[in-house]
Amino acid sequence: MTSEEIEKKLPRKFVEKIKKIFPAQLIPDILKTFAIKRPTTFRINTLKISRREALEEFRRLGIKVKEVLWYPDAFILTSPDLQTLSFTHLYQEGKIYVQNLSSMLPPLLLNPQSEDKVLDLTAAPGSKTTQISALMHNRGEVIAIEKDKARFEKLLANMRLQGVENVKAYNRDGFGIWREYFEYFDKVLVDATCTSEGRFNILRPKTYRYWNQLKVKRMAKKQKGLIVTGFKCLKPEGSLVYSTCT
């Protein structure tokens, strides 16, 4: 599919925005990324299985993977497909967790240590929360905040499945939490709610069907508020990682 054909399928205002941000010579290649079928990636949950044990199980089960050079616990699935992988005991027992590689980066950059106090300000569904817990070896203290009730339940389910024990999760709005935890945390992750533009794919029209500029403005305001809240919760000399897809 050509970049011109892809452009016609995406929201017009979104394409105009892309053209304002990036040099003209890059636009065709950028547009083509919205038509690519993305590979399945996952990470080992080291709270339940070691890398060596996982590799042995991959061989036994006929799971073929590519290693990710910058993260030894992450893999790209080459065979079989995701549906088949989801029927394995590794998946169903929470020993591996399907997660985009880009989603694995913020916890790595946050670099939480076993003795740290960590805040995950917008935690559901728990991909980064559980990764943080694994990086901390289930030690230290993690506070995870999620406002949406359904997403909060998903967060709890993922924590239980993956054997997370050092996280306290709260179903509440995160904006006022600084009053209780002012300058309390060593590390803060603000993986802000977003407009999901990074997930747009013309193979799945629902990924961009409800996009509009009003939503963009509303999300930008919310993201700024979350960053301010995150800094208020952070100790002097602490570290805050802000990440969002868009």
C-alpha cells in the first residue's frame, strides 16, 4: 500500500499535524508505519521464572524467539502465533507477559532499586507496574494509582497472576495524591493517559475511529497536571520518568 493510500484512510487533521511536525521527506515512511503488522513481543517475569529456565521451556515447547539486545528478559516471537502462545503454561501462569517493546523502556529508564519507594501514577493495566516489581525483586515499596474501576481490576488481576507482592494499588484519582505523599518517592513513573496515536493502524480502523482534536487538547491538559503531581510526590534529587505514546 502506498503512502498516499494510507493517508486517505487516516483522519485528515491527524495527517496535517504529522506534516507540520516532520520534514516532508520523512512523511511517506512515517505514513507507511501505520500499515505495518507489528510483531508479538513479551518479557520473562523473573518473579516466577529465570531466563535460563524460560529458554529451556521455549525449546521444549517449540517456541521460537529473537532476543532483544538491550533487554535480556525481552523477546520477539517468531513462531508460533500469539494465540498458540496464550495456551502455554508459561503464559497462563504469568511466567511471561505480552508487552510492546516500547512499553518496556520507561521502567528500564526509571531504573528502580530494591530499596526504593516508587510511584506509578497511572498504572493500569499493570504492564509497567509488574515490570517495576520484577526489577525490584519484589522488594521496596510501590504505590500504583488507577482511577478507572474496570482498568483497576485488570491491574489487580495482572499483579496476582505475576506474583507481585511489593505493590499497593489504589482505585482513585491521582491528581491529589501529592497531599499524602509530598516529596516521598525516590522514583516516579508518569506513563500518562494519551490519545493513542502511536497505536493507529489502518488494518484496525477502530484504533483511530474516535480520534479528534478536542480529545488531544483534553489529554494534553491532563498530562501536564499529572507531571506536576508527579514532581510534587518526588523527593529532592529523585528521578521522574514521563512517557506517553502521544
